[in-house]
Amino acid sequence: MPNPSDKSSLIRQVNDRIAVRMTFIFGSIWCVYAFLVFSLIPLAAPAWQNTLLYISNCIQLVALPALMVGNAVLSQGSDQRAAEDHAALIEILNDVRTEVAALKAVTNDVARKTDEAARHPASEVLSISDEAVINVMDPEHQPPAPAAATSPAKAE
């Protein structure tokens, strides 16, 4: 036994397709041309004016709701895409906030360590590793002063 919700879903899909198709047809330049020619018929056949007016009213009565339904169906897709984009942007924003918080923590840590290093007195002993200790103020470990460059005198 067929499910009634499947039948209503099928009817809704068919109605949506018809409404979208009519929206595309009424929104085309060819429809504009057809209505332009239609509006010029009373100039060629004035006796048909009342009949054409009736037909024109019927077209308007059908076209207006069809255009409204077609636009509503088309906007549903846009609304869904907008909601998906919004969710993705919120997720990206949360990731950026997390990264900014981590960067602030690192920056604050570097600033704190820099402040601590600036408050310590200058050390006279420099340790590169556990084995090598250099006393900065000890003249024995100072590098030798560069010798004065002497050049041989040129004979004239």
C-alpha cells in the first residue's frame, strides 16, 4: 500500500517544478516579446480587443501566483545555502577565536619572560652548556686585541 506522505511529496515536487518552470518562462525575454506582440494585436484587429482583454486578464491571474510560488521555491534553495554558509562561517569564527586565544597566551608568555629577563642583573658568567663556563670579566679569557696592521714601506 503506497505511503500517503510519498504521494503528497510527489505532488509537491511536481507543483514546485511547474512553478519554477513557469517562473523561468515568464521571466524570459521571449515571453516579453510574445506579450509585446500580443499587446499590438488590437491595433491590427480592433474588433478582438474585448477578447484579448479577457485573455490578458486570465494570463495575469495565472502568472502572478505562479511567479510568486516559483520565486518562493527558488528562494528555498538560497535560504538553505545561506544557512549552511552561516554555520560554516560560525565554525571558522570559533576556530579563529581559538587560534587568537592561543596566540595571545604565547604572546603574553613571551612578554612575561622578556620582563623577567630585563629585571635580572647582568651576569658576569656566561654558560653555553653545562661544561663550558666563561667569565666575561676575566681578562684571561678575553679574545686577543687585533694587532695593528703594518704594511711594508714602499721605496721611492
